[in-house]
Amino acid sequence: MKTIVVCSGGLDSVSLAHKVAAEKQLIGLVSFDYGQRHRKELDFAARCASRLSVPHHIIDIAGIGGHLSGSALTDNVEVPDGHYAEETMKATVVPNRNAIMLAIAFGLAAAQKADAVAVAVHGGDHFIYPDCRPGFIDAFQRMQNEALEGYASVKLLAPYVDVCKAAIVVDGTKHGTPFSETWSCYKGGELHCGRCGTCVERREAFHLAGVPDPTEYEDPDFWRAAVSRYSATEVR
């Protein structure tokens, strides 16, 4: 199955790229520059493409991202610290981001005669991001079936949609993902901050997976307090 992976350069999507390269026919990675403050993640996506010897398409949608205002990822809004599923993390929502990116990725896949687009949304995303939930994935597939009818048949693969990030760490280890060559932190500093939602989730995932975390954090112990004071119920 010829597959294009949507790759941000983060732990989840880079692990997915390695999984697809091992299990299917990886024909390319597609990344999006939407004006995110942690744009350095795109460098890690480029390294992944080079490592796996596939083309890397970086699509500039910063002009669109600039109009999706109010997010801590694109505007001059402070990135909140704490557990990934806290209410404050809604500040990191970029409205309709995955729908926009996947529509473009499906167009690219159809043009390149690919069989599938793979995306690394996972169970931990369900709390805050509605466009990461199983219902969205199923609905998007139905919409694309209509949009491409008679022209192309492209499947949306989301193998992590029902699992936690720790399971991705386990799967990434199985497929030789170099975790030190991934970027998660939303603050985009020199090192992972260790305090934002993605850093807390990343640190916790390695702990739960029982896999050594090679990441350097500015605050490597903050995650313990963040996790201990918060319990979330998964949203579907």
C-alpha cells in the first residue's frame, strides 16, 4: 500500500513514519508550515524523510494559519504549563487544523496515485482536540470517498487513534524510531521545556512505557506534579 505520512516532526508522527516504512510502502512525508511558533519541528520532519530516503513535501499554509487566530501555537499567547488534558490546554487549539491539512494531504495523495494517507492522532489527543477523535477520522474518510469518487481511492490510516502515547513509544521502539530526533515542545526553545502539555505527556509516556527517555528538558521533573494532580476522562 503506497502511503504518504503526515509528519510534523514530533514523536508520534516520526514513529508512524518508521512504522509505515516497515509495514507498508512509504512514498513520502508531508509537513505543514502554518506559522507555528515551534516551527523547528519541521527540521525534525526533514531529518526523518532523509533518514527513510523518501521525498519531503513542506506545504506553506502560513497565510491560512495567520487567520486562525487566538491559538497559543500561532499567536502571541502564552503556552500553558501543565497536564495535556487540562482545560487550559484549549489555548493550543488551532481551529480545524487537521481537517485543513488532511484535505491537502489527500489531494497530494490522489495526484501521486497513493493508496493511503497516514496520520498520527492518538487517544491522548481526544481530550482537547475534536479533530483527533475517532468520529472525525471516520467522517473525514466518508467525505473523501465522496470528494474523490471516480478519480482516486485513498484510505485514511490512523493506527494510533485508540491508543495512548506510551503505546506509541513502545511501537516506535519496535520500529527503531530515534526519539532524540523528534520534537514535541510547543514553546520551541533550545531544549524541550518540560512544562507544557506536550512535554508533560511525552515525559509521562516514556515512564509508562518503561523506555529510557533521551530528551533533554529544561525542567525534567515538573511532569510528576502535573500528572499527580490531574485525572482526565477520555472524550470520544
